[in-house]
Amino acid sequence: MSQQGYVAAPPYSQSQPGIGGFGPPSSSIHYGHYGDPNSAYSAPQPGVSKSTVPFGSPAPVGPPPPGAQQFSQASFQNGSGTPGQQSHRFQGPSPPSNTGPSYPPYSHQSQAAFPNTAPASSTAQLADQLNSMQINSYGPGPAPSSGVSPGHPAAFQGPRLLPPTQQQIGLPPAPQLPPPPANSVNGLGAQPALPPMARQGGIPGPVPPNPNLQHLPGQPPGPGYHPQQANYGPQMAASQLSYPGAFPGSPAQLSGPPQKKLDPDSIPSPIQVIENDKAARGGQVYATNTRGQVPPLVTTNCVIQDQGHASPRYIRCTTYCFPVTSDMAKQARIPLAAVIQPFAAVPPNETPLYLVNHGETGPIRCNRCKAYMCPFMQFIEGGRRYQCGFCNCINDVPPFFFQHLDHVGRRIDHYERPELSLGSYEYVATLDYCRDKKPPKPPAFIFMIDVSYRNIKSGLVKLICDELKTLLDKLPREEQEASSAIRVGFVTYNKVLHFFNVKSSLAQPQMMVVTDVAEIFVPLLDGFLVDFEESRSVVTNLLDQIPELFADTNESETIFAPVIQAGMEALKTLFQPQGNYEALAKDCVANGCCVNLFLFPNQYMDVASMGLVTMYTGGTLYKYNNFQLETDSPQFLSDLRKDIQKKMGFDATMRVRTSTGFRATDFFGAIYMNNTTDVEMAAIDCDKAVTVEFKHDDKLNEDTGALIQCAVLYTSMSGQRRIRIHNIGLNCSSQLADVYRTCETDALINFFAKSAFKAILSQPLKTVRDILMNQTAHMLACYKKNCASPAAVSQLILPDTMKVLPVYMNCLLKSCVLASRPEIPTDERAFHRQLVMAMGVADTQLFFYPLLLPIHSLDLKSDAVPAAVRCSEERLSEGGAFLLANGLSMFLWLGASVSPELIQGLFNVPSFAHISSEATSLPNLDNPFSKKLKHILEQIQSQKPHTMKLMIVKQREQPEMLFRQFLVEDKSIYGGASYVDFLVCIHKEISQLLS
């Protein structure tokens, strides 16, 4: 980040008329009967405004006047001011970069993403074929899918990766069957049969009845496509599925005696992949001492030790080995991307980031590319100079930083300096990195509460005020600080705004009213933003009074944009007219003002527009449909507590630098970009991740690898300006097999979800779905053609690292954002879209493939959680109870004949019929089963940013319809394909690409 990048815009504590083409407001201002409308006010000091305001309200208690709009709590957070040029327009859909669009145009005619016309009997057809199939296991024999023999966990510490196990199912074509009709190969009418896939243990499938079909091991499995090896290195083993005789088309092929049902265990299982990784790497120490090594999956618990590359908690990549040329990258079509979560929470057993302070000289940086000192810098000439690992520029070492080198050319203080030995650390920034070279003001939270008729009558306002009395004691602070430096302010609103003076010297809070919402300003300077400790009694007084103050209101009209603008005005003096939410959001970012919204809608609210303000400012959106105080307040209060107590950075700018040969081209997340390189966030918390795509601009070097440095300039919770640095080194290879071998499917799905969710703003849904489908087929076809052992056209071959890519991709295509069904509410799509855009890899993994736990098999004697099962109705049992969670929703599904002991233990009622499906929580019971399940629920909740409201679902009752949408391996009620059908469809696309 060049220093010039941060010396932008005037400090917003001084009024500078005329900047950005805006003069002072011309019309006079009226704000009720306080003070003289002609007196000029300058805004209070910048701060963070966090408003908790109900927008949208609970169900009506009395009929509101017609035309009433519902809004919700807004929450602003604001740091020390973000560089922002007001003259820039707000970014719409980004224009295609000159390196080519993120979605390359697809050459052959694209198919519909799913065959919705598949006959109901397709599974039966699949099963009917099993008799003529034989499973052969070629290759070195079964081994865990992680590609490491169980006895050698140490293999992960070194750079060498063992080749994945080779699994193929060789199925000879059936010679006695007539060839399929010509039109059936490309038609979607008939579904090809999917044979069982060889399991990890190489279990043989059903033996074919016809001895002529026996397949001899060692021979190629029937006529087929011989892959071109080109010069992409050794063949790579993989999982293979094959269909007999390519695609069955005519009923004649399906004649014969009744067959066994298709075994779903025969296709790759996400649960198996997750469990294998846990078995191989769970509970171990993962040291980041090797360039390009693949970390454990996000679902695996391990201890991460920083030894020179950033922890995977901060950065995960779609592949840890980049192809050396852009031609190779275009051929494989694997997106080259990193998912960066710069403020990710670190467990207590891992070391927090070190803070490096070089005093007034500030951080040491390369003179040419401005990269920060890091382990990739090479010291030369006895330690007097260093060569930058990013641009190769030779720099002088400042005298204060000089140190001698040892016999291997490493500085003798290497392990004493975090910036030389660690992948992640922080620098204290100097005044050069501050607005107008002045230290930032401490941040502030402004709580903005909607006090319109519905929210008062429903009890929501009282609920919020009561909660804030205890919550303000828990404002976030730095580890070493005794109390929080964050100041607080309060605004209430309906169709006018009420500002409160809560200065510690007052006996009672004072209210000032702003009625002219067209020209918002802040009517008081002194006493609006205060230290809670100092003003505790006045603030508590205010929170007691607010519900009473508005108890008799019949005002049902609420405003929205002026509220956010008022929060922002409390942090600056320059007035600018607001045209729309985009302009408002841009303004908030320029002033370091982050907005968090709590919405309580009971009708359409236009979340897509309102949410822009939270999205672009790095805030969070919470939505509670048809809010009921009794059932929904625990979820809302839990969200409010988490939101206020999060560790975060304010007024942040992020820059991603790379070594020569490639560069960052596209950025996806809850961010705003004023130019092509600086990612601006009014605030960034531990849950927010930015996904960055890279493209080649030259050839990469296999020896030096591909280096990435992410630097975030921000204001800490104590008001200190800092720079957080994360470095990671990836390998480069001229062998496509190496690129595939180090892919991470969870990161790929995060990238595909965000790029697709960004694309839908400018392209039709069908186009976006087709692109995802085509890209999946391309990646797998390129693998089969260039990396896999020779195989018949009829075989579906999946790289070991991507064997669950099809099931995850199908989940993405079935998500409510991409499902093209009119019955999905627009607000719901917009809400999900916004949440996913800010998610990290662990959150997208759970969101698209939910966790399904069989809780009837809880082992009360151990701490272990039961192993998850696949998300399919076939895994449910009438006598079982299952817990499903995806990060937003949580269900407890109860089978009709679940044991009475379990019902008694969980609900304290005698039978299934007595269970109320209205309950949203489990009663507190003093028995081991109830305590264990409660503990599991808390564990799942604690790892996710949003609180999940529990829904009790009884088998064969109405709410089961909602629950079934989350069984993502099955056909969706909105028409999405089942996992089996999707595999068939993908295989067809691959076959067309290779034919």
C-alpha cells in the first residue's frame, strides 16, 4: 500500500465548504423548538456509529394507517475516516477487466443447467443397469482419500504430496444390447445409469450375471478416448464412474429381471471426505513452514502454528499451486483465487498476532512496489541490503534495522522479529498513514432505534433498551486495555429524528428533535458521543425513559435513508445531498461509517436497496421475518450481543500485492472499491472475508513460486492506526496434475458462489447458471484429458481433490439466490445474496452443504459429537431424531416412532403427539441427554456469526416441507436436480466437450 494511498480527503472534523462540488446547505434548518435555526452547527468528532434500529416491525397490534412502511434497527460503526474521493461514481457491476471476463464465454451451445424433464423412473433405470456392471479397482489399492497413508501423518509437513489414490469403476459396454437411438445421446429425456463408485476400501459391486461381461484387470475398460498427455506431466489417479455403453436410450436396454436399488453410497460423499480429513489431520499441529502446502479442511480441528506463511484461518486458496502460464490457466479453467479473512478469530490455544513498532520511521517497505518487510525478503551484502521477493528491487537496510547474517545468509535475529519469521503480524502505523497526518479519534457506536407505533406496541423498543443497559458494559476492547475506548450515542426516530445529550454532568438526558429530514444535520456537538463509564447514570436514565417517552405514539410512518445519513453526519461536518442508497453508502465509506441493520419485516421491504448500505460499508444485515417477541427475541438479542462484542477494525483499506507474473484483478465481498486496487471497508470484523481473483500478466517461475501479501490499514478498537499483514507463498508448476492435486473444493465453492452472486446483478439467471455448469464440466474434462489414466468415454473421472465438487456445485445452483422460481421472495434472495458475499470458506461450506447429525445415537459417556450423515431423506429414519444446521437455520427433525425415552429426555412430555412444534428452544432439563444436546447446539452456534433459531419438525407434518429444502442431495421442491441427476448431467457435458 503506497503511503500516498492513504493521504486522501480532508479530515472530516473540519468543515471545508465546496469540496467535491458541494457548498454549504442553502436552505434553513428547522429542528423542533431547540435553539436558533440560523445558528451554524459543526458536527461532533468522528466516531463509529452503530445503530440498533428496528426497521420493519413485528406483527401489527392495531391497524396502522395505510401506506405505512416498516423498517428496523440500524447500527452504525465508524472509525477514523476513510480516504474517499467524493467525485468518484459508485461502482455498479464492474466492467470486464482487460484480462478477460471472470466468466469466459462458452463456445458450444450451453445446456440447461438441469434436466427438469427427467423421468421419475431415472433412479429405477440406474438401478436396473447394475446387474450388467462390474467394479474393478485399478491402481495401488485402497487408501484414505486424503492421499496420505494413515500411518504417515508427517507426510503433510513436507512439500511433497503423495498422489491421490486411484479409484476407477471399469464398466464394459454391454455388447448384447442394441445401440441407443441417435437422438438419445444429446437429449435429456433418458438418464444414463450411474454405477456404484468404488469405496475407500475397494468393496466390489454386484457381480454381473453374464460371465461374458467379466472384465479382465489390466485391460483398458472397453473402447474409449485416449487422453492426450501433451507435456503436462505424469498421469494422475482419480475416482472414476462409468456408464455401460455410454448413454442408455431405449427401453429395450432396460429389460430383464427386477434389479437392486441404486446404492447412493457409491457416489462421492462429502461426509466421507470430511471424516477422512479429520481422521488424518484432526487434533494435530499444522505448521505453515512450507510453500504451497495444502492445509487441513475447514471442517477439521487442528492447532495452526505460524512458521512463515499465513494461517489458513486468514487465507485459503482455490489451489496452492498456480499454473506457470496463462495458457495453462485458460485450459484448466480453475479459478486462481484466495479467500482472505484478515480479522479471523483465533482460538485461545494459538498465538495472537504480534505488534511491531518501529517508532517514527514506521514499517520498512520496498522502495519500488511498497511491499512490507516479510519473510520473502532476501538479505544480501552481509545484511546491508535486501532484495524484494515481490518485485526483485534491491533496497538498502535502514541503519536501525541492520543485523549480521549467519552462515546460511539468514539474519541472526531472524526468530526474534515477527516480520522476518512469521506469515502474519501487525505494524503500528505512523502519522503518514493517518488522515491529514493527525491521529484518529477513538471509534464510536451510535444506536439508532425505530420508535414507530408497531415497535412500541410490540414491546421491541423496551426489549432493546433493557438489553443495552447490560450490553454497554461489554463493548469490545483491546486485550491489554482495562475498558473500551469506544464512545456511544443514541438517536430514536419515526418520521423525525430525536438526538439525545447524555453528557455526564447532566442530571437528566436532553432530547433535540430534527424535523427537516431532507437536510439532515446533527443538532448538538457536546454530549452526543460519550464514554459509557463516565455517563452511565444518564445513559441508563435515557434507556429507561425511551419506551415511556413514545408510549402514546400513533406515528406509524418511518424514514430510513435520513437516519443513516444522520448517523454519518454525527461523524463529519460537510453536508452533501443524498440521491439514493448507493450514494449514501459511498458517503458512509468515505467517512469511515459502517452500518449494521436489524430488520423486522412483515411485508416486502426492498432489502436489495437498503442492504447496499450495510454491504458497501462492511456492515452486517440481520432479518427477522414476522417477529414475535415471545419466540424471536432470544435470537435477536443473541445477534445484538454478538454484533456489539465482535472484535473489529475501523476505517480500513486493504491492498493485495503479488510477486511478478500475476496480479489481483477482481474482488468480491462486503466492500467498496473507489479504484482498481484499494478495497475500502468502513469497518471489518472477524467474520468478513474478501475473495480475490488473480490473473497472469506474464510467465511464473517454478523456483520462486507465487507470493501474495495482503495489507490492511485500519484503526484499532483503542483508536490506534495499524497495518495488519498476511503473507502466503504458493507453488507454480508446468504440470496440470500439480494444479489439480492441490485444489481446495471448499475455497472453489466460495469463489463460484461470490462471482455468480455478483454476476446476477448484470446477467440473466439462466446465463449465470449455465456458466457455472460449463465451468465445472470444463475443469473436470481438462483433468480427464490431460491428467487421468486412459479411460473409456463412458467413465466419469473426478480428481481426488474435486470429487465432491459436483455435489457442492449442485447445492449452489439450487440455492434460493440462483433458483429461477417466482415463489422465492425477492427480499429473501437479496438477504441471502448479501450474507454469502461476505462469508469466509467455513461459512459457505456449511451454508451450501448443511450439517445433519443423528442425535438419537448420542454417546452420553463421551464428549464426541455423533458423526454427521449425508443431507438426504434416505438417511432419516422413523425411529430417529436429527439435527440440521446451515449457519442461518436450525431444525430438530423427529421421526414418527422416535423413542419415548428420547422425547421425555428432551421435551419432558410423554409421547410424540405431545411435542409442540411451535417451540423454538428446548426446555432446560436436568438429564444427561438434554445437557449433551444443549452443549452441541451451543458449540454449533458459537462458531457462526448469525444465531440460528431452532425449529422443531415432526415427521409428516406441515413444517417438514421447509426442512426438506435443506436435504440438498435430493431433488428440490423448486425443481433443482438431485445429486445423482446432476452427476449424470455433468458427465454428459464432459463427454460432449471431449468428443
